[in-house]
Amino acid sequence: MPGRIETRLAELGISLPDPMAPVATYAPFVQSGNLVVVSGQLPASGGQVSVTGKLGRWLSVEQGQRAARLCFLNVLAQLKSACGELDRVRRVVRLGGYIACEPEFTEHAKVMNGASDLAVAVFGDAGRHARTTIGAPSLPLDAAVEVEGMFEIF
């Protein structure tokens, strides 16, 4: 029987992707006590980065938001792999977002809302989190966005 969070994902029409293998030398997640830290996830589908380029040049804010949402789905896939069951998540503690963009781009926060809004939609008030959003000249594999997360579990 699916748990509360799995049911919520189904209500939102979301199925989680398979967790993506690391693209370098790092662990996809680390658990320390009741915290799980998920390494930065790219906007990948089927194991391939599907949103590449820079915001402010080739990509719109809306495309960036969709990329951030896809990154967060990949974060959730890694989190489920770490926990076995997403109902173990007590709180989304922090999300970090990295936006590949032109130097003049200033709408990083709007892009990252694609991930943050989905966190709240999935976890309710427990999805409200601290956040950092940073612009970068480039990201791994030419990804447009990368999202990492920290979660409290029980």
C-alpha cells in the first residue's frame, strides 16, 4: 500500500524517476543521524540531462523553473533510495539551487521556485525550507540548473 507522500505524488500526477548514478566521485546522498543530505541533482530524465544552456540567453525563467522542478524530482528519487520510504521525511530543511546564467541574469529566485513550490506541494508545511540560490557561469554536463537538499527524517 503506498504511503502518504507516494499518494500525494500520484495526486499531483508525478512518478519519480530512477535515481541517477553520480557523474563523478561523490555519494548521491549521505545520512548522518536524522539528516539526509542529497548531492546536487541535474534536470535529467532517463539518465540524460534534458535541460541545458544558460538562463538569460537561451532559456526563459519558465524553462528554468521546469528544470528546477525536474532537479527536485531527482532529489526525491535519491531521498527515497536513502530512506526506503518518503513518509520518513519529517521536514525539508534546506534546498540549494545553482542556476547557469548570463552575468546580467537576476531572476535566480524565480527559477528556484520551481523546486521550492514542488517541495511544498509534496510535503505541505514540512516542505517549507531554508534556501540558497546562486548563479553560476556553467554547471556539470551543461545543465541549466542543479538542486541539492537536506532533509530531516525519523
